[in-house]
Amino acid sequence: APVFSQESYSARLGENNLAGALVLRVRATDADWGQNARVRYRLWEGRVRGAPLSSYVSVQADTG
């Protein structure tokens, strides 16, 4: 299974950030070989004030 470099992550950010601004970077590795070692990231789709989390932030699937 993938192992994250930290047990948990959190971030605070000010209001009115520009679109595309970096908020948080996460990192995980997998001890498998080749394609089985590939780690992909995605957000768990929650809601913020009734709107989908993905309407506020996005994640780069290959880099976290």
C-alpha cells in the first residue's frame, strides 16, 4: 500500500487566492515495482457550505 510522508496534512489559506495557487503538497510512495508502484491522488468529494469541494480546489492526480 502507498505510504504518505506525513501521517496527516493540513493547510490554512487566506481569502481571494488566485486560481491555480498552490495550497498544499502531499507525497506518497509505494514499494512495488513498475506500474504497481504508481501513486495517483484524488480528493474525497465532500461539501463546503452545500457546494462540492471540487468547486473550490483541485488536485494534480500524478503529483499530489
